[in-house]
Amino acid sequence: MKQDHFRNRPARRTALAGALAVGAILCLPAPARAAGHGEYGPLEIKGSEQQLMKSTAGYEDQFVRRSYRYGSADLDAAITRIGLLLAPKPTDPYIRYRFHVLRDIEPNAFSLPDGQVYVNTGLLAVLENEAQLAAVLGHEVQHTAGHHGILTYRSTRRKLITGSLLGPFTLGISDIFLINSLYGYSRDLEEEADRLGAQKMTRAGYDPRQIPKVFAILMRDPEGESPDFKTFWSTHPALQSRIDYTRAMIPGLTVGVNPDGLKVNAQGFRRLVRRASLDTVQDLVGADYGRTAIDLAKRLVAENGGDPACQIALGDARVALGARAMLGAEGDLTNRDKWKNLKTRVRYTRSERQEQLLETPEGQKNLRKNLEEARQSYQRALAIDPNAAEAHRGLGYVYKGMNRPFDAGREFVTYLKASPQAPDKPVILSELKEINTKIKKGGKGT
Amino acid sequence: MKSFRASRPPGAPRPVAVAAVTLVVCLVSAAAAYARGYMTPGFLARKSRPMRVAVLPPHAEFIKEKAIMTDQMVQESAALENEAAQALKTQLEAKGYKVRILTPQEISRTAGLNPLVKKLNDRYEEEWSKMMYKPKKVRESRYTTGDDALRLCALLKVDGVAIVRVQAVAASKGKAVLRYFANSSAPHTYARVDLGVIDARQGIIQGYFSGYENTSLGQLVKKPALVMGQATEHALKKYPESAEVRVVEEAVASADDKENGEGDPVGDFEVLLNKKNQKSGH
């Protein structure tokens, strides 16, 4: 035993030395890693990066092929106008800025190394004003201008080569440091884009006090399904940290400027994104994110109380919430609860989740409450516009859920008569068939 | 791709789905090819099996594993998508079905089609990630795509929709050499075609088919038609001929056996409503 231990000692020493060396290199503080800074001058594309650029160009076509583009000329024009105001002059022939909106419920935006910048409808729907959109676009164009994508590719490649050479000697321990280094590098670039974007948007006349508000919006978690995880494992700095450092930047950015004279433009922006916000509510309903849909729909109602479409959206969101309840304050849920919620969504289908909830008295109570509130929203829509056909469709579903088949059928028929070419006509006819069968069988509620 | 916040960009593969595909592929990678098929009793019995099928533009993920990095072959994946759709059309027609390929151009031209296709794809992916883990549950009609499929089928005047997902992974020569020296198994270059068939009456995923074919990087890039043809053939191996009727003695009552006569539901309802009103003296 002792002999074996002795014999293995040189190998262990090598492994230990290797681990320490890798650890020492990769654990150096960020500035000493000589990483995390963009290149804002021209940057030549090297051999293996050709494929990266080729794929990048391919995404533009792929997003069209896959029906991801939202296709609103007004929105595309608006974000192009703001984006070009903030984008630095391209330093390379392969950079050409173009801005598009994607139909996606996730509140996110991203940019590609060749100048493609995309903003999701899910983000436009939750932003409050044009200055916040400028904060997002200012950040994204800095990624392209600083060649962050290409530099990340290079850094990753270099580190993976080092990792694959040293890995066997360090018994895989170096992989942890490798991940730390890769993510750390990415976080550095994100922070750089935040800081430079903030400077740029202020110079363009936008109020930088809106930047921390964007991160606060992104921190919202109405579904209780976004558990916190250590920054160590993240490509982006923690949102709270982004709020803190951008807030700390504001006094420096507004030196010699009257902050109240800077552009915010809340009204014009919200008017611009109204259609996209309504579509996002429908997409959230379709994706079974009822709580988020209700939050957004309530805001739309507050902004346009006299618009029946907003009342209908709120009704639809309430129906989608089904047997669930809105969550209380953020602090009410532990991280474990959030993981559990997420796991439930991943593991079970929608109908299974609904059935599980309906087995409990709370679930049944929630369903009744949500249906009643949905009914009120649809009634309000009809009070504003008696010809709002979609409100009748919504009421049909509400009464179906309340087990009132005659009322449900009456509303569905009204909807079909008011809107004979409705795209969901076959769906409603199928609902009517079901109702007729139920009435003929003489079940409860008939 | 640098995004504003830490999250999945649109178009990127969903982590759960990718993990599930990778796991399944690892498990079957020893085989040169395989075919899997799961169908509801209604689909087997030809009751809920669509005879006129619309094929949505397939989504392909093509990854090239290099010695150190992996490359997303985005432009090359477009060729795989086109060929997968063509192969599916040819082979389903050979089995006696009427097939209509929906092209991206047609989708962008037709009013209202674009968001519908996007929604249905998103909904399908939500179910697909679960279906990968428990494909046998297809037989119990566990997976449904809801109203979007019904609306789409009504718009296209078809009985069902086929949704195709392609995954292609190619190992470069450098990767192959590394694997050889690491004494690992042979480099895996493969193409996998997954097909979900949704009916127009209830939006249920009535059939789920999967085909896997070992191939090479050269073939994937230069002969996508051949590779997609082979993988699709495997996927459709268990897909019944259009006239074929298989009766499954299922103890569980099939959810897809609902009555679905055409009739006039509006007229029927009004008759029932009048009867009720007469009874109550209105």
C-alpha cells in the first residue's frame, strides 16, 4: 500500500502541478486575463471563422424560412431608425447593420457579428418607452461594433485547445476553470456593451436613467419559473448587478446635461408597440404563460381602457390561467419552488397540469374566479363595442368552463354569425358539436 | 450570437429537446439505421389518420463537430430541410396519401399563415420535448397541439399536418483522428428525421415516427437528397399504407374515437335551444 502510494507520487505531482497551473492561469482576475474587451477597430476574419460568418449570414434567411420575423413595416422602420442612430460606423466590410423584429414571447434581443440585430416582440411588449428600447439597441450594436461574437469564438477556441491539452493531466479539474473563464469572458463583454451602450444612448439624447429600469423589467418573474442560479454559470452578469453598475454610471453620464431634457417618449412608443403587445398576449396565452399574459393585458387595459381588443386580451389571458392563481410578491416563492414549477412545466402536458390542479379545492376555486373575471372582461368589451365578435367567442369558452352549455352555444353561434369567415370557424364548430352532444345526453347544467 | 439577456435566442435549439435527441441518438448509435413509430389506435384503424397531409417547412439542425469547436451549418441545413420535405412527399405519396408541401414563400404570401405556422411549430416543440422521453404515450393520445393545428388545416383544406425535425451531426476528419487516438468509438456522422402527424379534427399528435441513418459529412453536404431520402425511408417504415387498417384491441378507450359527423352544428344547436325555450315557456 505504502509502496503503491510512493510509486504514484510522480504522477500525482504532475497532475497537481498541472491543476495548479491551469487554476492559476484561469483564476486570474479579469483584467489580468487580458480578456473581456472588444476590438473596435477593423478585425480580419481568420480561417476557421469563415464558417462562423457564413452561418451568421444564413440566420437571416433561416429566420424568414421559419416564420420567425414579425413582419411589421412600422416597427422595423422604428427600430432601424433608433438603431442606426446608436450604431458606430462599421469598421469592416462584413458589417452591415440591419434591424428586425422577431415574433417571440421571450423578452430578449440579440445581435450577430455581421450587423444583424433582432428584438423580440416579447421585449417590445414589456418596455415602457423609446429610451428603454434605445438602451437595448445601444447595447446590441456595441456587441457587433466590438466584434464580441468573433472574439468570443476565438477565446473559446483557444481555451478549449488549452483545456483539451491540460485536461488529462488535471483529471478534468481544469474544465471547471475553463468554464469559469469562458463565462467570465462573456460577462466582461456584456458589461462592456452595457457601459458603452449607455454612453452612446446618452450622446444620442436618450435618458440613461431608463437603463436600470430595463433590467428591473427583465427581473420580473410572474410565472415563478425563473430560479436564480450562480453568476458563475451565466454568460451575463446578474441583473441586480447590471442595475447597480448602470445606476452608478448615471451621474457621470449626465454631467453638463439637463436630464429632464433627455428623450424618453413613453406615449409614442407604447402606441407604436400596441399591436405587437396584443399579439404577445395571444402568444403568451398560446404558450400557456397565463400569468405573464394577464400582467401584460392589464397594462394594455390601463393604457387603452376604451379599446375592446385590450379587454378581450385580458379575458383570454384569464381563461388561459385556468385553475392557477396569480402569484403574490416575488419573495413568496423560494428558489426551490421555482425549480419545482419549472420541472412541472417540463414534465407534464398542459392538460395533465390542469387536471392535477382541478383535483384540489384551491384549483377549482381558482378556475371559478378566473372564469368569472374573464366573463367580466368580455362583457366590458361588449359594452364598449357590441359588435366585438371575439368577445362572444371568449364568453362561449367561459360558459363552457362554467358548465353552462346553452349559454356557451348561444355565444358561439353569435360569434359565427358575426364573423362567418373567422379563421377558427372549424374549432368553434367542433365546440358546438361537443355542446350539442352534451345537451342531447342531458348532463348537468343542461 | 450575443443577446441582451441570458437566454435562448429564437431559432436556437431548445435545450431539453436537444438533450433528449442526443440521449436517444447515443443509445442507438451502435446501429447503422433504425426506425421507430408510435401511433394512436385511431391512426392505425384509419379513423383519425389524415389522408391529405400538409407538410410544414422542416426545421433542421446541422452541426459539424470539429476537433475543438462545433460549427452550426446554417446554410447547409436549408438543403436538408428542402430535401426532407421532398422525400416525405415522394414516399408518403407512394403509400397512397395526398401530400402538399408548404413552402416558406407560400407561407409569407398567404395572409394569416405566417403566425399560425409559427404558433403551431412552437406548440409542437413543447410537446416534442415531452414526446422524446415518453414516445409510447402517443398511443394514449397524450400529446396535443390544440386549436392552431385545426385552424391551419381548415385554412389549407387538409386532414392533417406533418411536422418534420431533422438533426444532422457530422464529425470532421480532425475529430475522427482525435477519437481514434482517444480510443473512442468510431466517429458518428448521422442524420435523424423525426416526424409528427397531427389530425385536423382534434389537433392530437396521432403518429410519431423517427428514422436514423449513419452517413458521412461529404454525403450530408454534397448529397442531401440521398441522405434525407434514406433517413425518411427509415422514419416511414412503420407508417401504414393509406388503405391499410389495423385494429388494435386497446383496453383504454381511445380519445380519438370521438364522433365526428359533418352535419350542421349551428342548426342542431338552434333546434335544441328552441326545444328548451318551448319547454320553459319562453
